Amino acid sequence: KKGEKKLPAVTAMAWLCVDAHGSSALLQSDKWRVAEKLGIQARDLRLLDPQLSTTASPCAILCRDRSIIVNLEHIKAIITVDKVLLVNYGHDEAGTKFAEELGQRLANPGAASKFASSMKDLQQSVNSMEPHSQYGTTGPDRTMEGSLPFELRALECCLESLAASYDQLTTDLEVAAYPLLDGMAIGVTPENLDQVRRNKNKLVRLTTRVQTAREVLEKFLNNHDDMHDFNITANRDRENALQEERARSLQEANAVLGGDVGETLMGHSAPSSVSVDSSIVENEVADVEMLLEAYYMHIDAAFNRLETLNEYIKDTEDMVSIKLDTHRNALITVDLVLTAFSACLAIITAISGIFGMNLESGLETDPHVFKQVTLASSLGSLLVFAIFLLWAYKRGLLVFA
Amino acid sequence: KKGEKKLPAVTAMAWLCVDAHGSSALLQSDKWRVAEKLGIQARDLRLLDPQLSTTASPCAILCRDRSIIVNLEHIKAIITVDKVLLVNYGHDEAGTKFAEELGQRLANPGAASKFASSMKDLQQSVNSMEPHSQYGTTGPDRTMEGSLPFELRALECCLESLAASYDQLTTDLEVAAYPLLDGMAIGVTPENLDQVRRNKNKLVRLTTRVQTAREVLEKFLNNHDDMHDFNITANRDRENALQEERARSLQEANAVLGGDVGETLMGHSAPSSVSVDSSIVENEVADVEMLLEAYYMHIDAAFNRLETLNEYIKDTEDMVSIKLDTHRNALITVDLVLTAFSACLAIITAISGIFGMNLESGLETDPHVFKQVTLASSLGSLLVFAIFLLWAYKRGLLVFA
Amino acid sequence: KKGEKKLPAVTAMAWLCVDAHGSSALLQSDKWRVAEKLGIQARDLRLLDPQLSTTASPCAILCRDRSIIVNLEHIKAIITVDKVLLVNYGHDEAGTKFAEELGQRLANPGAASKFASSMKDLQQSVNSMEPHSQYGTTGPDRTMEGSLPFELRALECCLESLAASYDQLTTDLEVAAYPLLDGMAIGVTPENLDQVRRNKNKLVRLTTRVQTAREVLEKFLNNHDDMHDFNITANRDRENALQEERARSLQEANAVLGGDVGETLMGHSAPSSVSVDSSIVENEVADVEMLLEAYYMHIDAAFNRLETLNEYIKDTEDMVSIKLDTHRNALITVDLVLTAFSACLAIITAISGIFGMNLESGLETDPHVFKQVTLASSLGSLLVFAIFLLWAYKRGLLVFA
Amino acid sequence: KKGEKKLPAVTAMAWLCVDAHGSSALLQSDKWRVAEKLGIQARDLRLLDPQLSTTASPCAILCRDRSIIVNLEHIKAIITVDKVLLVNYGHDEAGTKFAEELGQRLANPGAASKFASSMKDLQQSVNSMEPHSQYGTTGPDRTMEGSLPFELRALECCLESLAASYDQLTTDLEVAAYPLLDGMAIGVTPENLDQVRRNKNKLVRLTTRVQTAREVLEKFLNNHDDMHDFNITANRDRENALQEERARSLQEANAVLGGDVGETLMGHSAPSSVSVDSSIVENEVADVEMLLEAYYMHIDAAFNRLETLNEYIKDTEDMVSIKLDTHRNALITVDLVLTAFSACLAIITAISGIFGMNLESGLETDPHVFKQVTLASSLGSLLVFAIFLLWAYKRGLLVFA
Amino acid sequence: KKGEKKLPAVTAMAWLCVDAHGSSALLQSDKWRVAEKLGIQARDLRLLDPQLSTTASPCAILCRDRSIIVNLEHIKAIITVDKVLLVNYGHDEAGTKFAEELGQRLANPGAASKFASSMKDLQQSVNSMEPHSQYGTTGPDRTMEGSLPFELRALECCLESLAASYDQLTTDLEVAAYPLLDGMAIGVTPENLDQVRRNKNKLVRLTTRVQTAREVLEKFLNNHDDMHDFNITANRDRENALQEERARSLQEANAVLGGDVGETLMGHSAPSSVSVDSSIVENEVADVEMLLEAYYMHIDAAFNRLETLNEYIKDTEDMVSIKLDTHRNALITVDLVLTAFSACLAIITAISGIFGMNLESGLETDPHVFKQVTLASSLGSLLVFAIFLLWAYKRGLLVFA
């Protein structure tokens, strides 16, 4: 709590900076200087603070004017138009491993380059169809570059690493949980109960994390404007073009007429000539949408598997509960029969006890009484027992499951 | 995990290619070449990979510029404007069967052709009412073609197969589960408990799959733009028309004036003349909407049946639980009475045991004591038993369910 | 499954055709001919097929160009601008009864005519205020017709019948379930458990159906365009007007100038003059909205009642479960005391048994031993019993609920 | 059911009519005449029918052209621009009480007048800043009137009464339920179980009602158009202004030119000059929004309290269930020990019983056998008991909670 | 209830007024005068009333024309363009503490000022690129001011205090609950059951509060218009600018022409020149969005933690329930074996009891009978016991968990 107030103090941090060629360099810099440079606010930086990671939201992607802030589990990065800044390099193993992967992926774009080349072909064939179009000439850099802009390639690496990580965690949990549950379905022991409880707890935490990531992606997919904000390269280029044009038109206007006329001229013509190309914007959004959609599906699949596991646990518990109830009823039923049997024996014992008293009953010497009493009590108690069993059976009390 | 990095390597795959006449041919081709040709990205292809089917989302339909990627359970296909590429032909039985069905359906459009012809009649009668309208002449090809475009017919086959498959699985589950549950309601055995658990588990998995399919369709139905993307034939035609017009207007402009003027001219006139026909777009969307809506309803019905079955299982379990509790209470009540009876007999036994000691009580020869003790103890214990029963009944302990 | 492929075969069906005057006629016609005539597709017709009613969605309303397809429980109808076609006439009782009701309602519009006349008055008073307005003269037919168009009146009959049917079913269920549940709260028997289970099952099925109907109406209420599609009469009139105007303007254009100019003229003027009247559209939507809203509220009320009943069942079950648990604890507590009592008697029995052995203890003739042993064992066991009760009470084991 | 068909019959009803000055008068009038006058349809009136109140939705607010239909629990009213018609006056106490309150509130606007005057001041100061603005002169009546229009003041009374009523009912339930639940947490008796069940049932019904009211308000808050419909005074004024202007422009047009030109002129100019003032519309919507928002929060707070109570009940039940289970286990544990104790005594009894047989064992006269047997059996059974306890403890069976 | 009617009465209240420099002053003022001054309505003020805080919604932020009303737990404030009015100063500790914090934060903006300065730099560099642009000159004050406007800085303080408070409460609950639950998982005692119940109750209440705050922020984030209303400074400036311009144009118009022409001129030109700057509006919305988003994430994280804790409690309870069931079954199984053992002993006792009767059996002097009977009964009962155990084991009754 106290620490939050001291935040503006100068705090040097180590950043791992990975550029478009995959080469990485360690950067010692003041937190606030970085924020200043990248146009990020203090609030946003706090999201990436490894010390606050326990209380902060586990998953967040924020689009700012000149950077994308990515906080996805072990990936805490700031993506700009030409480099990726990693915050938690060296803090934990997963972060370090991701840094290596990211470097390799950015160095040789691999699969990405594969379809990038095919897209280049396509683009060329389209260009050959309309060789002189203005369309082709305004954006030659983009067309030649072919593949996705740097920030999207970096973002894809992050999302792929996240999806793979969730996939792995889900698989680990499934591998651990399913045999355990099947074991519990056969016989409940305090040990497997505790293990199930521990796995259930893991499941809840993992589900929350996967769900948060899923919601983050879903929110972006539902909002075209937000998706367009991911194209920071394109947005920067457009911004620059806009300013250049303004400056030029202003100069022209100043040259020809007075300032007043130029102003109104600019007000009308400037925005229209640059921001009109809605089909380009459409394409940029489509790039981001396809990217996010694919990983949304991946993460959604993991989420569905966790949900299924959760249902499986619940169903097993319900069944175990009914099984234990049924078993208990069977035990009590047998107990009941034994109690009835004991009670019948107790009848004999009581009767024989009476005749075993050292008191004068006057029957002591009668040679037939012994047999009579013995038979009568034995048969009597047997009869009582039989009647009881019959009654209980008729009442439906003796259903052995 | 490691395999994902090797994806760009050349991997030859066998595709079953079904064309508009229903004839199918096996196609050995590199995965990436196909993707290149159809304008699909690596991410999208992975969805169809039979090896990854367990971890990927079970249901997905993706609209790309020149193809529709369909991954619906056993149907893993890429639909283009004139053919369907099936991925998992020969891998599993369901996929093979679907391939046959698809061929037959595309060969003789059956029911589809039926209302297609009726629509042609209608279209003609409409045309006869406005014989000279420009409306009728711009789109004669479409009107003559009559029925749905190829890609929608193929999509309908996929959806119908999916809906039928879900319907069958739901019916199978219902046939298996309902008698089982009614059996469990009568008497719980470990066997039927295990069977119910297995069916419940199947139900959860099937529900997840049906729900995913339902959500996929729902998402499309909620978004008119996405639905329009299904008309890849129409979109291709429009694109071509647009480019031809552009080329022509450019030529004209170049012929008459300089390039600069032509550019601005094109910028304003070209898009408006082609993309205006919003009523055609409306019709195309309506075609897709009606198609998706019908199968959405089918799948929704299956989903509702699964939900009902799920509720039935839950209710049965609740009832079984209460039934077992009630039964147990009945058992314990009888046990209690027996215990009380035994305790009363134990009184007699204890008393008679005292008089049975080989100790001098001074009463041994008294001829009345035997009867007195016997009667007293018997009646006494009987009285205790009766009082206990009365008390227990008054306390509400002896309610036999 | 096999039957679906044979669908295009000619299948004669009996339709009951009810016209605007309430008179009905039986119509033997090929299914596909009807579909052709009404502009309905094969998919839509299948929804109404009585043979498929078990697997299809129970509730659906589909708006097509020239008809409304209504599949609401027992009502399977196609509404056109001047007649209603009933599919399941004679198949089941509810359908037949609805056919009669529908005829009567359409013959003498009853309540509907009542406020229709009032609306006419209002319309006239409005007209008298603006006697020469163009507004009044363009749409005289509509104003004079006064009430709702035929298709909405027919739809209202369907919805009213549906709402009444759900209301009745809900009331039946409530009448059956509430006394049963109160009975179960007092005492659980296998009989009332089974009855509750059966009612619960009915409740689940009815809830699903009512909810589906509710969602169907809600979906329409949330979408103004869809609601407007219900006005098939108005849409037809507008379509006709549009075509007439087009034809006329085309003729004029042809008469005065060449064809080319006419086309462009029409392209701009024709749509604007007809489709502009947004206030008329607003009114048409408002008519449908008020209609659907009223029955949505009715069905929502039924839904709420079912939900309340469901909650009542759940609460009763929870309470019964706790009651059974409490009762069981009471039984076991009494059992415990009896067991303790028996154990104390067993102490006496054991001691007296020892002295009852026919072995020489050397105490046989001591006249005081008998009393000593008897007293000691009796008091001892009594003391043990008392101490046990005290201990158990102190431990909180003897709380009689 | 039959009664619904007779609805058009003349049914005289007693309405309580409260005007803007708070004075109320009883009005005997035909139901249908009222509906005619106020532009309400038969369907809407049925909502207010006290006889149908049990089956109808408990909460509904409907905006019609010239009236607001309010059906909020005990408040069944029709609000017009200058009076409120109460339906259920005299039927129930709550309705009568509300009628009195409404009269008082409308007579002396109280709190409302307070901030109304302040708003007038503000309005004047704003006016003084722009003394000659056209803005101020077109709507002087509205500005001078100052406060909310009549229909919103009446609506506020209804909502306040509703919110207060729900608040009271929630408080009543809380006061009754919380001590009861705390009592049940200590000890479960059939009496408090029944009371909890009754309170739970009340809670469910009240929650449904509060939730319905909440949803009604939420639906309005989510839709600006619907909120604007509440301003029936303003809408009426605008309508009138529109018609006047039309009439005037028509006259002018007729005077100067022929009818044809005037029509087209009107078509373009008339709507624009009246409906343009979007800021006025904004203000009207804001008035309604603030009104509904405040009472939405009130009702939402009640809803949250009911939800919390519901959770409290559930948690208490869960805890009671675990408590009963724990208690039962404790009872059975003690029972087990007693049973073991009895079994050990039974060993002694059995052994001594054997030596107590009147059969020749040949040990009768041995003076040491008695002690040997007595000691051996006693110590033996004690040993068995001790071993059993030790074993049970080791197995974890003897954990006293 | 009665108190609500007396609200318009003059009620003096003590407000703590904190201005932009952090200096605070106590203000004794009539409630209604404040409301008048700030353009707040009576309904809104009631939200802040400390006496009504128990029944009112715990979290609400309302945007009014000239102020933001903030009611967030212990923070009850009205934020205007240049000061914050705190209502509950001195009523409770949390409110007082917040007042101090707020003063400090507003006095030295701390972290906020940090990035504010960086933004100023950026703004300057942008300005230097387009030195003569009209853009820069119309809004110099805003640009120079640099940081967030006062009302947003004050709002940030409120939200930060709220988020920190929720974070602390969540942590407190977690610290208390987790060890307790782990303890309950090991052994259930009435004490820890009660403590868990109390913590669960706290959890429910806290969750409701956090969720309400979360929903309040979410609602704003989903609505761009509502977010823009937060910029009351900017809105005020715009309003003023609009009025000045109007006044000026009116004067000009009056000077040149008659009043009529000026009016129409103003109607068209005035709004366009002021309200057009949509990019400024965009920036203002973005400021608010980033502010709310950051604290939304904070509160959402707390919410997720509470949800996880809730799940943990539920899972623990489920597990405890199954554990108790399993334990009980084990107890009953042992009890069953003991009962069977006792029954077998009872067989011996009964047989020996019969031979212990003082009746003439004729076997008394046979020297072999004693051994025969003893052996037969002992072995017989042992056999019975063994057979029973074997049977029970075969039946699956003797599974020791």
C-alpha cells in the first residue's frame, strides 16, 4: 500500500529489447523514461510490474497510440512498431524461455514467411492485372513487405505461446485428474479425496485464467475499432502522411493566399484525402481479426476441455455420493437383520435365564419340561425372526441393492 | 509441441476433391500449395488437421476471400466456388460416408433442385411483369442459374450432415439413458450407477459439441456482414466486375485526358456504380440467413433435448438421494425398535441372571418367588417397552414413511 | 433418415384453408406446389411436417416474402395476405379445436373490431383536422380498412391460442404440484416422491417449450426490421406500387427521350418517392410490436410462474433433505441411549453370569454376598449409565432436535 | 377462458380520476369508451384488469401515443397529459392508500417543487445570458412551467411508491429471516425448518417481482427512443405544432400557387423546421433517464439485498447439512464404542454361560478354576476391547469432532 | 418512511470542500442550496445521504451537467470543475482518511504530474511540427494545462481509494479463509464450521459490493457518450464558447441586417463551427476510458479472487461432505462386524443358557456332553461368523475405505 505512493520515484529496470531481426539486447533504463518514450501512462506500466503480478489481472492487452501492452501470464511485454520490450526477463523460467522463442521466431519468420511469400505472389498477380493503378503506388512498401507488420507478428508469437501454455496446463490437469476420478468412482479413500480436491482447486484457478484470456480476445473481436488499433505501424504511417499533407497544403495556401483561406481549405480537404481508403482499413482489421480469431478458438477449446473436466468431477462426486448412500443402506439393512437375529436369540436367553434362576419353580424334576421349554423357545424365536423378515420384506425394507 | 515448429516443412496430403457435378478425384498435394492457391493461411489449415482434431475446437466455420473452411465434427472441408476439398477422406468412416453423400447430393441436387425450379418460374413471372427493366438485364446469369450458388449448396450438405449426426447421437443417448434412469429411480445398483455415470459423461461431451456448433451458427446469424461473406461466388464476380470497370474507366480516362484527372474520376465514380445494388446484397444475405436459420433450429432442438435429458438426470438423482435417505430412516427406525426390544429382554436376562447366581439369597426355597420374579420382570420389561414405544411415537420418531 | 432423401417426391397433403371471412375449405394439394405458390422453401415446410414434430423445434415463426410460417406447438400454419393454411387439421384434437376458433375469430373479429372502430373514429377526427392533406389521400384504403391487416389478425389468434394453452398447462401443473409438495414437506413416501419426480419432469419439458416461445418473441421484439417483415400485406402493396411506378416512369421516359436517359432517371427518382414514408413504416412496426409485446408478457408471466414452481420444488427438496437428516440424527441419538442402556444391563448380566457358573467360588454360602453383588452390580451399572449420559450431554451428543 | 371472448361486451367500471391539482373524482365509465378516448388497445387494458392480476405479469409500463399504462404491483393506472386514471381504487388497501398519496403529491409537489424552483432560477440566468435568442422564445411555456411535465411527476409518484413498497417488503423479510436462520444454524427443529421454508418461498416470489420491475426499468434505460416516448406532453405539443405548420404552409401554398407545388414544398420544409431541435429531445430524454435511473438503483439495491439473503439461506443450509453429518458421525462413533463394549461383555457372558450349564465339566470342585476363569475372561475381554480401540484409533475411525 | 416526505425541509449539512490545490475547508450549508448551485436534483443527493447508506445502492457514479456524483463505499463526494465536496467527513474513519489522502494527492499530483509532463513534451513536439495550425491556437489553454482536468484527477483518487479498499478487504478475507478451509478439510468441528459460515457470509456481501462497482465501471466503458460526460470542464468550456459565438454572430447579424436573417444564419453556422472537432472529443473519451479501464481491471482482479475463494469454499464443502459420508460408512461397517460378532456370542449364550436351566435334561451326568456342547456351540458360532464375513465380503459390503 505504501509502495504505491512512491511510484513516481526513479526506478531503474532491466528490459530485454528484441528487434525485428530477432537480436536481443539488455536495456537498463528508468521506467518512467520508457513510458514517456512510448506514450504509455503510469497506470499501464503497473500492469507489467512483476512485483504486482499476484494482485493484478492475469491477462490484459492494451492498445496505445504507439505501442501494444501485453500482459499474458508469463509474457509481460511492450510491442512497438519495430521492437518488443520484455519486462520479466530473468525473473522466471517461462519468461526467459519465451524470450528465446520470440527471438527465433522474429529472426526467421518460419511458417509465417511461408504464407507471406504466397501472399506476395497473389499481390503481384493482382498488381499485374491493374498495372497502373494509383492504388498500387501509394502503398508500395506495404505490398513489398508482404507479410504481417512487425507488431502483429510479435503479437502472434505472444498469443501462440499463451495458447500452447494453456494447452499444456490443461493436458497436464486432464492426465492427472481423469485416472484419479475413475479411481474415486471405484472406491473413496481420504487420499484420493484430497488429491481430487487439490486438482479441483488447480482447475478452478486455471479456468479463471483461461476464461480471462478468452474474454480479452472476445472483447477485441467484438469491436472493429479496437482491432484496428492494433495496426500501430499503419496508424503511424497514416498519421505521418496526414501531417505532411497538412504542412504541404498549408505552405501552398500561404504561398498563394492569406492564412485565413488556407485554414478553411485544409479543414475540408485534408482529412478526406487520407482517411478515405476504407478498404485498406478493412484489410488491416481483417488481418487482426483472423489472427485473434485463430487463437481465440485455441483458447476456447482449452476452456471447453476444462469445463468438461469440471463437469466430470461434479458428476463423479454426485455418483460417489449416491454410491456411498446406497452402500450405507446396504450395510444398515444387514445390520438390521443381525439385530433382529440377536433379539431372537435374546428371547431364548431370557427364557432360559428365567428357568436358570436358583428359585423353586416346581418344574425342576419334570422330565419333559426341559424339552418343551427348549423347543418352544427355540421355535418361538425362530418364528418371530421369520415373521419379522417377512414383514420387513413386504414393507420393502429388505431391498439389497 | 515440437511438431508445431516444423509445420512449414513440405507435407504432402491426400485431398478428396468433389466438383459441382458430384464427381470426385483424389488429389496428392502439398498442404502449403493448396493454402496458397485458395488464399488460406497456415493458421486456418491447422484447424482441419486430423492429427490436431482432439485439441482443436470441434466446430468452426471460417469465411475467407475465396473459400469457406468447414470443420464440423467429421466434416473437414474447404469449399471454393466450384469444388469441395475434403481433408479427412479415408481417415475415419464418418468422413468417408459424408464424401459419398456429398457427391450424390451435388450430382443430382434433389430437393434443392425442386424449389430451385419453382423459384425460376417465379423469377420468370416477375420478369414478365417488367419485361424491359434494366434490373432484369444486369443480372441475367444469376436469374437463369436459378438455385443457390455452389458454395451454399455444398455448405447445406455439410450442415445437414452435421445436424443429422447430432440428431442421431442425441437419439442414441436418449434411448440408452431414459430406461436406465427409470431403472435407477426404482432401485439403485452399483451397475446402473456406473452406467448412468458413463451416459452422463457422454451427455456432457455431446452437449459441449452441439453447443459449440449452435454458437458458431448463432454468431453468423447475428452478423449480416459475416453472412454475406459466404457468397464467395457473388463476391468474386463483383470483384472482377469492379476491376474490369476500373481498367476500362482508366483506359478511357487515359485516352481522353492525362492520368491525374482519371484517377480522381475513378476514385469517385467506380465504387458507386458497382457496390450500390444493395437489394442484391440483401437477397444474398437472406439466402444464407434462411439456410443457417433452418439448421440452427435443428441443432437448437437437439440442444434442447440434451438439456432436458440433463435435467432429467439431475432430477432423478435428487429423487434417488431423497429416496435413499427416506429408506435409511425407515431402516434405522426399525432397528431402533429392535434395539429397544433387545434392551427389554436384557432386563429380564439381567434379573434372571442375578437370581441364577450360585449365591445364597435366602429365597431359594420360597415357592412363590419364582412366579413373582418371572412375572414382575416380564411385565416390567414389557411395560418399559410399551412406554418407550409410546414416548417415541409421541416424539414423532416412529413415522414409518 | 432415409425419408429425407425422398422429399422431392410428390406428396399429396390435406390443408385446411381459412380465409378472411372465417370460412374454411379442405384443400388436397401437393406439398411442393404450395411451397412454390407461396414462395416458401423446402426447409421451411419441413418445420410444419407433423411427422417430424418430435425432433423439430417446438416453436418457430418465420417471415417469408409472401407468407408467415407459424409453428407454435399445436398450431402449424402458413399465413398469407388473405388466407391461413393449417397443416395438422384432423391430426390431433388441439389443432382441430384451434381451426374452429380461428374461423370464428376471423369471421366476427370481436374484441378486435371493437377497438378497430374506435381507431377509425380517431383516424377520422385526425382527418377532419387536416382535411386536405395529401397524407389522407394517398392511403385511403388503409385508413378505411381501419383495423389490423389480415395477417396480423391471424397471427394474433395463433399467439392468443398459444398463450392460453401455456397458461392452462401451467395452471394444471401448479394445481397438481403445490399440494403434492406440501404433502412431501410433511412426510416423504415413495409414492409422493415418484409423483413429484413425474411432475418435475413435466415442468422441465413445459419450461423448455415456454422458454423457446418466449425467446422467439423476444428475438422479434429486439429487431425492428424483422418486425416490419410481418406486414406482408403492406410490403406487397409497396412492392406493387414500386413496380407500377417504375413501369410508368419507364414508359414516360421512353415516350419523351431514349431508353438510356430513362434508366438513370428511374434509378434516382423511383425508390425515393415510394420508400420515403418512414412514419408509415414506423406505424406498421408499432402495430406488430404492440401485438407481440402483449403476448410476450403473457408468456413471460407463465414462464415466471414455472420458474417459481421450480424454485419451490428445489426448496422443498432441500428442506426435506435437512428434515430427513435431522430425523435420522434423532433416531440415532435414541438408539445410542438404548445401546448404552443395554450395555449397562450387560454388565449386570456378565457379573451375574460369573457367579452363576457351576464352579467353586467359596462364596456360595456367604449370606451377604448375594445382596452385595446384586447391589454393587446394579448400582455400578446404573452409575456407568448415568456417567455416560452426562458425558454425552456435555459433549453435545444428546441434543434432541 | 370463456370470459375472454365476451370482453367486447359493455362493462361499466369505476375509475378514480386524479388531475394535476390533486383533486380526485370517481368516474363511472365503459371500459371501451375509455380505451377509445385514450388511444389504448384492448390488449393493454387487460393488463390493468384486477380480475386477471394473478395470471398477468406483475410489472409492466407501456408507452402509448397519448398515455402511459402503469401496472406496478398495487398501482394500476393510466397516466395522460393532465390526469391519472386509477383502476383498482377500493379493491385493495394498498391501491387506496396510493390514491391518497398520489393526490397529496400532485397537489403540493413538495420536494419536486423545491428543485423545480431552483431549475427555474438557472433557466432564467441562462436566459439572461442570451436575452434575444430565438431559442428562448419558441418554448416560453415550457421554460416558465419549470418543473417536470405532469406525466413524469405522476410516474415518479408511482415508481417511488413501488420502490418504497419493495423496500418495506425486503426489510420485513430480512427482519423475519435472519434471526430464524441463525437459530437454525444452532439447532434444527421441524418448526424452524418449516418457517425457513415458508420464508424462502416468500423470498422467491418477492425476488421474481423485484427482478421483473428491475428488468422493466432496465429495458427503458437501454433504449433512448422508448424513454423519449414517456414525454407524452411534449410529443403532443410537437404533433400539434407540426399539424398547424402544415395547415398554414398549405394555405399559403394554396393562396400563391396551385395545390401540387404546395405538396412538394410541405414534404420538404415541414418536418425539418419542427423535429430538428435535437437538443430539446436530448433534454427530455435526460429528464426521463435521471428519473428512471434513480428508481432503478433503489430497486436494484432491494434486489441485491434479496440476493444476499438468498445466499445466506443457502450457506446456512449447507452448513446445517454438514453440521448434521458431523453430529451423526459423532453419534455413530460413540455407538460403535458402546457396541464394542457390549460385545466384550458378551464374551464374558458367553464363557460364564458355558460354565453355568448344568452339565458335568469335571471342574466343579476345583477351587482355583473359578478365579482362573473369571480373571481370564475378564482380562481377555478387556484386552479385546483395548485392542479394538487401538486399532480403530489407528485406522482413524475414532476422531471425535 | 415518514422522513422521506420531509426531505424538502431545510437541512443544514457540513461539507468538506477540497479545491484543486488540495486545501480543504468545512462548509456549513443547506443541502438544497448546494443542489441548486451544482445543478443536482433531490434524487441524486439522497444517494449520498449517510443516513440512507444502508438501503441505497453501495456503488454509483452519476454524471450531471456540472458535476459528478460519486458514491463508492466510504467515498461520498460531489466532484465539480474546481472542487470536491465530501459529504461523510467525520462520520466514519474511512471517509476521513480518504479526505486526507485526497487533499495530498490533489496538492502534489505525484505520479500523475510525472506523465503529465511527458505528455506536455510530446504535445510541444507535435506543435513544433505544425507551428501555425489553427488547431493549436483554438485550444492553447488545454494544451498548456497538459495533464488530466481536475475532475478526472479527483475521480482517479476516488477510484484508486476504492480499488485499494477492495483489494485490502479481499486479502483480509483470503488470509482468514484459506487456513480455515484447509483446517476444515482435515477435521470438521462445530467451531470451524461456524467460522467458515461467517466468512462465507462476509464473502457474499463483499462479492456483491465488488460486483456492483465492477458493473458500474463496465456500463460506462460500454458507452462512449456516458464516458464523454465525465469531462465536465471541457463540456463547460465548449458550452461557453458556443454561447459566446452565438451572441457574437447575433450582434453581427443585428448590426448588418434585421433579426430574422441572423436567426437562420446562426441556426446553421453556430453548431458546426464548435462541435465539429470530433478528434478532441475522441481524446477526451480516451482519457476517461483509459482511466476507468485501469481501475476496472483492478476491481475485476479482486472480483476474480473472490470468485476463486467462493469456488474453493464450495469444493471444500463438497469434499468434506463426501469425506464425512465415507467415514460414516467405515464406522457402520465396523459396527456391522461387531454386531455380527455379538450375535455369534449370543448363540453360545443362548445354548449355554438352555443347558443352564434348572430343569431335568437327563444329560446332567454324562461326562462328555459338556465338552460336546461347548465345542459344538463355540465352533458353530465361529463358523457362522466366518460364513457371514465371507458372504459380506463377497457382496462388497466390507470395503474399508
